[in-house]
Amino acid sequence: MNGLYPMQSQPMQLQSDSRLQKIPILFDELGLNALPDAQQALISQIDACLPQTQCGLCEHPEGCLPYAHSIVVKGEATNKCVPGGQPVTDKISDLVSQAISQANSQINLYSLQVKQSNKQSNKLSAVASKWDINPTTKRPQEVRAVIREADCIGCTKCIPACPVDAIIGTGKHMHTIITDLCTGCELCLSPCPVDCIDLEPIQRVLSDTERQQEQDHLRKRYYTHLNRVTMQMQDKRNAKPVVSVVQSKLTSTANASLDIDESQAKNAIASAKLRTKIKKLEKQLAVRDNEKKRLELETLKSELQTLA
């Protein structure tokens, strides 16, 4: 195979440095240790193909490893990794096809159901992304989350949502996202009460080696995140969510932080909500003029000016 993870001519064996060793207890329910070595090895290989964004767009909110497990054990479709796009879909399909061809009765790698489910896997098209396909990488356009720091109220709600701890900050101080660590998973957008996080496209081309190194690093960060959350849940003295493991970076942003009292916080939230409404109305009016909406827009702008 021409991909990063060629299959051996002999039945696959689980290596001592497998990615499935010392994994967080979140994945205990997968029962990985009880699976045959060949199944474990294939799960590890598929997980290695996945971009490790932990975005949950494959309908596995726990991340990339459960999706890899489901492909092997349950025969789930191989084309559901949205950020990986067609290259990852094809790579996984090749792994599955080769594994099936190597399976024998002794290994019992797949049930008939799994074989039938993945029979046409090499013909699947990747699930479509909302982002355009990059003509160079053949993957969906990569994006990075960026906080509009002037609008941030320091609520800390985005911090525990990040699977790789790329967001740093503390209560009532503005937060910052470390761009080099952000996976573009978009999980921080929903928790933000003031809609102050934007997604910005980035342009880059990685070699196979560089991409593999990045994915391994992101996987380690995610597992570290999960292990720490587990420890906090077990520690009765710790009732607050995770703030950040990148404490060394916090000092560099502290000087630019904004102390916000309760009144300022309320005004900031109200202003952010108004700006969101204003943007929506302006987009609607740009398409079709409407006198009622135009009056509403002027009223909202007036309210925003009063808060400012």
C-alpha cells in the first residue's frame, strides 16, 4: 500500500508500543484488552490515520479512538472523518480491505456482518464538510479558533471544552488560544456566552512525517486532558472545572488581561448579544431591503452605543 501504514504479509500482531496501551479510563467501556491482537492492531492503525481533532463529527463525541474501534468491531462506515476528508477515508478503507483479506478462522478478525458492512468501503466518498476542499491537501480547509479578546468576559467556559488544552486564561480575565495547538474542532464555540470566538482559515502543507508527528502529539495532549479531568472528578476537594495545564503560558498573557466587575460583565454580554443581532440583520438587509428590519437595526445600534 502507498499510505503511511502498510500492512504486513503475516497476520498483524499488537506491538509493545501500541497506541492502545495506557489509555484513559474513558475508553474502558470499549473493552480493547479483551479483543484479539489482530483487532487491536487494526484499531491502532486506523486511529493513527485519524487527524486527532477529537471533534466528534463522526458521531463519536469521545473522539477518534472510539470511531476506530467502531469501524473494526461494529463495521461502521470508513468515511465519517470529516476533517480528514477523502485522503483519510481512502487510507482507512485500504487498511480494512487488506485486513479482511488476511483474516483467517484462527484469528477470527471479523464477523460476517463486519465484512459485509465494509465490503464497499473502498468506494465510499468522505462525508462532506462545511469547509471547501483544499486543492493541495485534498482535505477540508483547516481552521483555527481565535478569541476576540476585547469581547471576552473571562467566563472560563471555553477552557474545559478544548480537548487539547489549547486555551489559557482564568476567571474574569481574557483568554487566549494557542494557535499552534488548536485543532479547529470548534468545540469551544458553543459554550461561549458572548460569541467572541471566530474561526480563521490557515494555509499549510504537511509532509506525511510531519502530519504523523502532529497527530501523535495531539493524541497525547488529549489523553493528558482526559486523565486530569478524571483525577479532578475523583478529588472531592476539587469542585471546579479544569482551567489549563499550560500554566507557564498564563504569565505572558496576564499583563494584557482585563479585570471585569459584575456590572462590566453584564454590559459586555449585552453588547455581544446586540452585535450578533446587528450582524444578522445587516446580512439580511444586504440581500433584501425591509423597512421593519431597518428600523430594528437602527434601534439595536442605538442601544449598543448607549452601552458603550
